[in-house]
Amino acid sequence: MSTPAHDPLDDPLARERAHLAASRAALRAMREDVEALDIRDVAANWVNAQVLTRQIDERIKALADLSDTPLFFGRLDYLHAPGAEQAEGAEGERFYIGRRHVHDADGDPMVIDWRAPVSQPFYRASKKDPMDVGLRRRFGYTGGDLTAYEDEHLSDPAEAAATSKLLQREIERPRVGPMRDIVATIQPEQDEIVRSGLSGTVCVQGGPGTGKTAVGLHRVAYLLYAHRERLARTGTLVIGPNRSFLNYIEQVLPALGELTVRQATVDDLVAHVEVRGTDEAAAALVKGDARMAEVLRRALYAHVTPPTEPVVVVRGSRRWRIPAYELEEIVGELLARDIRYGAAREALPQRIAHAVLVRMEQAGEAPDDRVQDAVARNSAVKAAVKEIWPAMDPAKLVLRLLSDAEFLAEHAAGILDEDERKTILWARPARSVKSAKWSAADAVLIDEAADLIQRTHSLGHVVLDEAQDLSPMQYRAVGRRCTTGSATVLGDLAQGTTPWATRSWAEALAHLGKPEGAVEELTAGFRVPTDVIAYASRLLPHIAPGLTPVASVRENPGFFEVRTATGEADVVDACARLLRNEGSTGLIAADARIPALAEALTAAGISYLAPGEETTRETRLTLVPASLAKGLEYDYVVLDEPQAVVDGEPDERTGLRRLYVALTRAVSGLIVTHAAPLPPQLAE
């Protein structure tokens, strides 16, 4: 580690601090230039003015200088000028790598965006492949102040092979508040995924602490940089498992200057009806099965009725007759085209009108498009369309399927057996869509039906996190949002905690509609201490046989302890001990144990938060039901009663997976407390 020299003129750290101050001043000037823009003589009308104003506001926000966030975190000194690697004596260039591009008054770069091609060697250069980099410098910060630097001379094998102390310190830095970006610590295998192309779908299998969520978010930021115009038109979306998780990650993209990415849960996407009910696990399993898509398709198209009467259109003194057999041919052609139900219904009156126009032309008339449109709106044509191809409401269709045993049996024949049909059939049929107590799985069925009727809008790119817990029908719902775009799928098969949890990523990608997607595996653990991940990995043979265990690359081993507790007071004492350390602490327990622990914490005078609430310097303890722990991280964790976590799930495998999740939330230390015996799977 380098330290300041006595002479300020020869002090590299002082020079780097000066460059930081100059860069901040340049960024401030860039922001002031945007704020000073006058669009009064530029906008052609009020609408253009509003659009420009919104774009300027977004640009101003993107140029915000966050005082506690380093403007740059690295420096690259190239051996040669770009494009002149082979030119003898070519002078190299120096680039500072940061979260956003900053230029001076002359337009020369002072900080290069981490996503730019010239920044890539900061993450990828190595002793074996220095990528024309002579020096890689990392900077250490305390708050927003530059306090240290560390150099790697990639041409020197001894230095190039050394482990970066600043990198390790940044990885292990205590966290208070929401998730932060990892832009300064992206590893080569992570960078390859981050910079993969927009056209391809990527599935990332990553165990706890491998950084898969951060990789997915940084890939969005990279794609927005590389394909901004295209994604500005088509849109991007990040999908998380619950609102607490989204609250935790919501600051990552804004910290990278990206403000336009929408975040949602799958439930948000399919919110066609109010969800007020719940399903038994067996019912949810059947409703989430991909076979339900065919049941819905059959039920919908069963409403198309073959015509039995001709259509007679009266115009003036003439009557034009389209016989039933010709109508049947038109209907058959529309069905054979396999287009959306609603689109076919909209096309039917035009097809009938066209048949009428053919007869008009044969009779010597010369009708035009206006005549065809008028015929399509004729009352006789509209009545025929209503009879042949009635308008359908997706919620009403699902309501009938779940309420009418005969209707369900007819359209599920050969798909669902009798027991499966009984499982999903409502014991008390609802009277209407509004009075029905819809479940989350029902809402997904309605979304499927809605897409059969009218195509769902597709986005340019979708990130799906904690994907292992989705049902096949939920994958289909997400896939509908990126039929013309691509996806980044993130998950860990070992952390699947639903009865319908993903069995393989190939199967998941097929349900998503992206069977060609590439599956990448992250196995290096940067967050979870070695002893903790080794202890949790004892469960892997029981929950995900064949999955590669995470190998912690942490130099700081953290600490790990299993202790016997005689009651809630011992759990509270463990929390109090961990709160003496810097950083956040999570108390994770089976959902049924939360009220008793909350009472004990209150009695001890220890304030606590719920998952998703932002920690502060004063309140750093979060009380976490095990069902909400997935995706969250804390510097220190107290895990209460592992066996109770297992027993809180409908089956042992799901319970052990829930326990695996809970065990792997700690970044620096874990205390396991238990009065009941530990699950035998944790025994050595």
C-alpha cells in the first residue's frame, strides 16, 4: 500500500486527490451546462417542449455527484496509444475509470465510464493477458475522500499475481442501507456476463454470495450504455421476488446513472384482478403447470361457433348474401393462421366485408376501401361476428374454468386427470369476477388468457432475479414481456423454496420462450465467509445433488458460531453482541417465531426494522421472517432455531432449501442459536 510522500509536489496521492477535485468540478460544470439550456426557441410545440424538459431533467439527475460515492475507482495506464499496439515507441494513454463519463471544458475525458470498451481491461487484464496495460491502479476511499491507492504492474509477474488488498477491503466493506453497486469489484467471469450482447438471453446459476444479482443489474446498465436508443424505445424491466427485495436493490441503477429502468414483481405484471385468496400447495402446483396453457387455449377457442346461417347485407336496394359454407371457410382460415383470438375477431368482419365486395365487383360496381369499412360495420355483419366469434374477457374465462366442473373436464380432457381437476376446482364458485377470491396463481392464468386474446407488449430486455422459485406458468408470463427482446435470468437451484421450484435451467428457459439461452455458472463466493458457506453446503447433497458448491475467495474468514439457547433472551444477547460491530445485522427466524422474538427485542430496548426498510446508523438490526430472507444480505446474522425454519415448510426438501437460504445471508459473521436439536443434515 502506498502512503503520501513528504513533498506534496512528489506525492502521488495528492495528485490523485487533485484529479478527483478537478473531475468533480468538471462534472458540476457539465450539470450546470444542462441546467442552463434554454429550449424556448428549440421546441416546435408544447408537446416537444414537455418531452425535452423531461429529458433535460433526467440528464440533470444522471449527472448528480453523490458525495459519498467515489467518482472514479481505478486508473489504467496503457503501454501504447489505442490502435497503435504494434507501433514501436507509441506513447500510451492514461484513463481514470468511474461510474460515469466526465469531460473537461475542451471535451477531453477526465473520467471514463466503466462500460466503455477502453475500460474493459480494468476488469479483465491479467498477468497472462495484460491487454496492453502497463499499470492498473485501484483507489481506496473513506466516504467520498480518496485515502489510498494500490498499483499492479502487469508486466511484473510478482506484482501481477498479488491479491489486491483494496479490492478485498471493498468487497468486505460493511453495508448499511440498500444494496450498493459492485462496479469497482467486478471480476473477469462476472464482466463477461455483464458485457454479453443484447440479442442473447443469459441464465446465471450462482450460489450465495457469487454476485449474480449485482451482475444482472450491471448488465442492464451496460446494455443501456451500449444500446441506449434501442432500449429507450423498447424499455427495460427488472423483476424481483417481492417488494422487500426490490426496495433493497432499487438504488443500484440510479447510482450508475440509470434512472429509467422499471422494477416489478411477477405479481405486479399479472395484476389484472385483485388477489385476495390463497391456494393450497397442491392447487398452486397444478395451476402453475405449463399444461394449463393448453387448457386455457382450448377453453377460449371453444367459444368460436361454426356458422349455420348466411349473412345478408342490405345496401340501398341491393342485398348481398354470403352463404354459411363460405363463412365457415373464412372462420377456418382465421383459425388455421393461429393468430391471437382478439386479432382474428377483429379481422373477421373485414373478411366478410371483402367477400361482399367481391360480389359487388362481379355485379359491375366499383367499391373502394370506404365501402368495405362500411360493410364491416353493418349491423348484420356485426351480429354474425358476435354469434360466431364472441368477445371474451380473460377473467371470466378463468372464472368459468375454475367454477364449472363440466367445462373444465371438457377442455382439460387428456391433459389433467380427475384428481388434478378436483384440486383446482373451487368448492364454492364465485358469482362474479369482482367477488371471486383470486389467488396469485389465478392471476397468472388470467394473464395467460389475456395474451391468448391480445398480444402482450414486449420489452427490449428483462432481468428476472430469484428465478428458481417461479412456476412454469410464471415463466411464460415473464417470457411474454420479452418475446421480441432478450432476458437475463438469475437464480440458484439450491435456493428454490416453492413446491414448483425449477428443476433445471434448460426447462426454465424453454418455458420462458428462450430455449437457446446460454447458461453460465458463478462458483466463486465473494460475500459469504468460508466457514459459513462450508457449513451451509452440507445441505447441498439433500437439496440440489450435483450442484457445484460455492468456493469462498474471501481472505477475511469472518466468524461462525453455533450455540445452544435456552430462550429468546439468549437470541437477543447474540444480536446485542453483533450490533457492537460496524455494519448491519439480521435476525432471521421461522415465520412463526417472529412475534415472540419481536416482543423480546422490544423488552430489551433494541429497535429493529422489517425487511425492505432502510437501515440507519442508529437502527441496524432487521427482524427477518425466513420466507422473506431470499436475496437479502447483512454484515452479521443471527439465525434462530434452524429446525423451526425447516418445519415451517410443507415438505422437508423445501424446508432444507429455506434453511440454506437463511444460513447464507451473512457477509462477515453468523451465529446459529438453537434450543431444539439441529437438523441431522447439518451434522458432519
